[in-house]
Amino acid sequence: MTISPDPAAARIGATRWVTLLAVAALIVLPWLEADRFVLHVFSLIAIASIVAMGLQLLLGCSGQLSIGQAAFYGIGAYTSALLTTKLGLPFPLALLGAGIVAAVASLLMVPITRLTGAYLAVATLGFSIIVYLVIKNEEWLTGGSYGFISIPRAALFGFVLRDPMYSYYVNVGVAAIVYLTFVRIQGSRFGRAVNAIREDPDAARACGLRVTLLKSECFVIAAFVAGLAGSLYAHEVRYLAPNDFTFWKSIEILIMVVIGGVGSLAGAILGAAVVVGLPEFLRGIGDYRMLVFGAILIATMLFGEGGLAAICTTLGRRLGGLVTRLTPKPAGTNESVQ
Amino acid sequence: MGSLGASQFVDLLVGGIAVGCVYSLVALGFAMIMRATSIIHFAQGELMMLGAMCGLTSLWLLPVLPLILVVAVGMVSSGIIAVMMELFVYRTLRRRRVPIMNIITATVGMSILCINAARIIWGSEPLRFPELFATTAYEFGGVRISPQLFWIMVMAVAIMGGLQLFLKLTRSGIAMQAVAQDPEAAQLMGANLTRMMAYTFAISGMMAGAAGIMLGSMFFAFFEMGFITGLKAFVAATLGGLGSIAGAMLGGILFGLIETFSTVFLSSAYKDAIGMILLIAILLVLPSGLVGLWQRRR
Amino acid sequence: MRTGSAHEPWLLEARSLTRRFGGLLAVDGVDLSVGRGSVHGLIGPNGAGKTTLLNLVAGVYGVSSGTLHFGARDITRYSTAKRARAGIRRTFQNLKLFGEMTALENVALGLHADTCSGFFDAVLGTPRHRREERDIRDRSMEALRFVGLGGIAAMRAGALAYGHRRLLEIARAIVARPALLLLDEPAAGLNVNEAAHVSELIARIRDAGTTVILVEHHMDVVMRVSDEITVLNYGRRLAHGTPTQIQEDPDVIEAYLGRSLENESAQA
């Protein structure tokens, strides 16, 4: 039980049904859809949404614009690849290891969390470029531009997940766990503190909050989550190249969050679906992909940052209003405030 | 590695200053826009790239075009594009009183738009500039300088000097400075805010366009050249002191020298990393840049 | 007027506080001694340096010279957050609420430093987390009722009326029962009735054991509730004493340009 019965909670009542429906659909999908390619794309969407949710925590909750998440995504991917191939560790350990190594690497960013706004953004971008250069140049470790090949599939307790359907469940499962985790912290002391430092850092300091420490915590969490996603990615596509982890990847992740709606977890997932899914399902768009996304980014900034999540919520509210008006109401419904 | 011969030193020095001039021009744009609008214009590097591309295209169409005109084409096209960015997107965002982070995100979007538009129009292969300069080296008292680097430095200094004259001596220039310091007061004094903002972007674009031609002729032009160079120019502007015009010029040259001389000690694969590390170091240790340091000493 | 215990008469002691901004001396060698359990008013004409002085005490600005002691501790170098954790809380002249959160959540943040459940506690739902959330909710509701806002706990802070927002900021500042409360023009923009409510609230806060430093322009509020008043002018201390002494001080009257001070105190 939390102390945060905010107006949004009323929304959650309705979206609880939507969420349940979505979850049910995701579980049932592999049985309905025989095309393994489609499942593969959904896996990629799930993986991307994990990184996007991490950025959402940074940007939407604590207000820190980071355009360097691809660095931790890459660190996680290569770490997991190394742990499974060179050290022969089982997949679950490699997954965890990837997250931990990425989180530790993010401690290098702790001094940067002192910065704010665009300065922070540029510093994270610089960091991401440095990591990319290391990945590209240290061939003995990463295979450099030749790539890292022959990464084994994910395997649980010795059972190799050969069918894309099984890895689909793993990827979507991890994404669901990350989502639930972030939802849980919203109404907690930690969640309140993080939102406070976004809304007004000075007021937060006046309440005794250690702003830089909290900002750093968010960075570490986001990095851990990106590392997990990197590991899942490595074992899904089983081949890594430095070009997968350039600053363009970081910007793609930002696009996912912005398109989906800054501040909305579900938006991060929607944004990931659009950014990853659209090019796969609309092959023609291929070359023009980034052009379109750039334009959408500008348009979203011009016309309201609620993004897809806001559009869905408004639609949902209108639909809900319509439904309420059409259904007869029981007598004496009273919304208690506290 | 090892000790530097005298001529090698001169080569590095000249090369460093020349590329530094390029950084200075782009950094100037950052500084001017920052002063006027408080935003970091992520698409600044793309203005440089588009200037290079347009200049190159003009050379394809008219191979006999003299250097001055090529530079002019670059400057004018980038200037126009910059003004369009301002009038159609940035001004609307400011009018809506959108939070600053959103405007900056929009400039990121603009950058992506420009890069990909350029890739579609001009392709993804690096494009060489035809020979614009004489090939035999100039000699100044025993020191040999390539004409290309020489003229680039001369042009850059001329442009920056012209900018300073414009800002200090003309009505528009003075009005622009006033708007940068206090938009409301400037408006009360009769300055047309919209026009001044447009001028600011136009000039920043023109600087970047000139830089694009110079950089393109030194190396080559390709659709992504603006991104990393823009980032480095931002480092240079921050090094000098963000928001300071003198700082941008100083920071650019200094950064060019640092980057060029560091290739002596470091593998060229990590050359770009120098800039990034320097950036993070400056932001953490000396955020107000060298100019800020100088002002504090007074 | 209570001035505190025998071994530490002053809760807050500022000696020769000075703050420069470039060439401007905003605060010039000000001494300030605030006794425990008192309300200390800080007044002066516009630009006298009152808010700057308050910000120096709060730690928003570092001192250019001088020292600041809080109880036995030298807090001159403490950051704002560290001072807040040590027991100095404040409100802001321009209201700094967390507009998107509810009133209850705003007040709850005042208790952040008193509690410690973190990320993992929240995710796992540990007993400590549940216990602290319950505790925070109860104490926050208590603070809201204390200032008179018990009924609007679930409303979004940004949607509240101006007067309620002022009270909410006070609730957030007092929920942790700070030893020292800095109020920066709490009655600004309030009408006569609301201002009277604030005066009465400040008195109740003092009676509950919190020491208060009050910067205010509403003379009736200051004169009614202060135990001691310091007057600043041009960054320097002009006078200090009881409200009556201040009202009769010729220097103070002159600083405020004549009879306005006498007239206001006559109405109070």
C-alpha cells in the first residue's frame, strides 16, 4: 500500500484491463502466429523496450537527458558474449553478469551526474563515443570491426532455446519483469524522490534529498537494465558488430522514449514497437527510416510531448467516456478522496 | 613518436591552426545561438555539412567557379537553411514556451533529418573536392606552408574579423548583441526580435557553411561529417567558454592544436576520443571555460 | 521571549556574515542571533538583503566571509541538503512546490531524510518499506491538518489555490519537525484573512517547539508574531529588538521613509 492515490490512479483502473489484455495477447501470440520472423521481431521489440524503459527512468522520472545508453547496451552485449563463449558460463549467469558489468561501468559516469540539461546530454554522448571507440579498436576483446561471431543461443538449465518461440518468452518475460519493477517504484519513497529531483532540484535539496546520489542511482539502474537488454540481444541475433552500438543507437533509444511519450513507461514500450517494428514490417521504409523518425521527433516536440502514450490515453478516455455514457450507473457511487 | 623535428613541428602547428579555424567558425555559431536562445544547437554541425555539400554541388555544375564563389555558395546555402530552421521550427517552439530540453531535443531531430536527407541526396560515399588551391608550397622565411592551409587560415581570420566588425560597428550587429543580452529591453529599444533571431541563425549558418567548404577541401565531404565535427566544435566552444564569442574563436584554435599534436602520442584510432575526454573534463572542472577563468582572475 | 537553554542560548548564530555578488555587497557583516523557541523577524526596505541573508542561512549561497553556527555545529560550509538534514527547513518566496504531485506527496518528501527505504525495498515490498510508507502517510496527514489543509491531500499541488499552495509549502517544511524553520515571505500575495491565519500558524509552530526566522513585508504579520526583529538596510544590520522597540526606533522609521511604520503598527 502506498500513500500516492493520485489522479492517475483512476486511469490505472481502466488501463489495468488494457494491460491484462495486452499480456494475454503476448502470451498467446506464439500459438497463433506461426511465422518465426514475426516472433523474432517481437523479441527485438521487447529487448529494445527494456533499454527504452531504462532511459525513461532517467529522462521521464529523474529528468536527465542521456544520449549514451547504447554504451551500456553494447557493454552488456559484449560481456554476455564473452562470458558464454570464452568462459563457458551458462546463460542466466551471463545475463546477470552483463547487467552487473554495465552497472559498474556506469559508475564512471557518476561525476557527470553533477551536470544538468544539455551539458549532461553532451557528456553522456561523449562517453558513449568513447565506449564505441574502445569496442571498435580492441579487437582482441571484441573482435573489432570483424564482429563477434558464433554467440550461443540462450539456454536455460542446459535446455537450448532453439525455437524462436522460447527465446520470445524469455525476452518478453524479462521485459515484463523490468516493467513491473519500474511500476512498483512509482508510488514509493524512491519514486517520489526521483520525480522530485526532476520537477525542482532546489526544492528537493531544501527537503534534504541527496540529489546527485539519486541521479547516480538512476544512472546505475538504467545501465543495469540496458546491460540486461544487451545480453538478450547478443543471444538473439548471435552476432555483434561495433556499428550496432554507435551514438545512432543511443539516439534511436531517445526517439523511442520521445515518440512513446516522455514520462510514460508504457510509452517507452510503444515507442520501441514503432522504432523497431515499423522498419521490419514496412520494408519499403528502410532507407527513409531515420528521416521519418527525425521528422517525428520534431513534430512531437512541436505538438505536445505526450507522444503515443498521450494519444492512447486520450483515445481511451474518450472511449471510456462514451462507454460510461452508454451504460446505466448504479446509484450512490462516490469517489472517496483519501 | 619520439622527438619532433622542426619542420614536423611546423607542419603540425599549421595543420592544427587550420583545422582549429574550422572548429572556431562552427563554434562561433554555437556561441551566438547559445547567447541568443540558451539552447545547444545540435544541428550546427549539419549546417556545416550542408554548406560543404552545396559548395561541392556548385563545383560539379560549374567547375570553373573560383574559390571565393564556392565559399560564398557554401555560406549562403547554410545561411538560408539555418534561417529556415529558425523560422519554421525553433521560433514556433519558443513562442509556445516549450521547455528548453524539448527545444534541444528538436534540434537533435533536426540534425537527424539533415543527415539522412543528405545521405539520400548525395549518397553515403565520401566525396572529394576538386583541387581548389595551388599545389606548390608557399615559403615564408624558410618555413613551408601548403597554400590550402594558408588560404584557409586567411579566409577564416577574415570572416571572423568581418563578424567582429559587423557586431561592433553596424546597427544590426549591435542590436543582435543587445537581443542576446536582454531580449525584452532590446525590444523596447526598437529591435525587431524576430529579425534579430533570424540574423543570428543566418550568421551562424554562414560561418558553418564556410567551415564546411574548408573542411571538405582539406579532407572530404560526406553526410556524417557534421556530427563528429559539430561535437568537437561544441567541445571547443565549451573550452573557450560557452556563450562567449571570443571564447569560441580561442577555443577552436586551441582545440585544433590539442587534437593535432595529440596524434603524435596517441594512435589515430582514438583521435576522436581526445575530444570527448576533453569535453567531459572541461564540463566537470572548468564549466565556464577559459574565458570564465580569465574573468574570475580580474 | 524564550532564549533557550543555559549552555547554548542561541540556536542559530551568524557572525559578520558577508556576501558579495561581483562588486555588489548584498549582505555586509551582519550579526544575527536567534534564540531557541522564538520567532525572529527579518525586515527592511526592498533590496536590503533580507532574502539573501535567508539564503545564506539556508545554504543556497556560500558566504563570502563570516561564520554560521547551528547549535554547537559550524555549518558555514554545509550544503543546502546537509543543512536540511541537520534540521533547517525553509519555504521559498516564489513557491517551489512539486506541481505534478499531490499535496500529500509534496509533504511526504519533507520526510525523505527521516526514512531510508530505497529502490530494492520498494521493488520487493519489504516490511520496512510498508512500515515507512504508513508512517510517512500518517505524519504527512498530520502536518496537512496542522496547517489547515486536511481536506485536499489528494489534490494535485499545481491545481491548488494560491493561498493553499503557500500553506502546503509550510506543511512540507514542518512535517519533519525541524529545529529551525526559515520562512521567506509566507504571506506574500495573501489577503488580510489569509495573512492572519498565517500569523496564527507561525505562533502555533513556535509553540510546538520550532524556532522560526521570518522574512516578511506584511508588517502586521511580523509585528504580531515576532519575539525579536532584526532590521536590515543596504545589507547591514540597522537595528534589532522587540517589535515595540523597532517601531519606535528613529533610524528604522527613517529607513522606511517616515510615518508608514507608525501607521501600520497602529492598525495591527
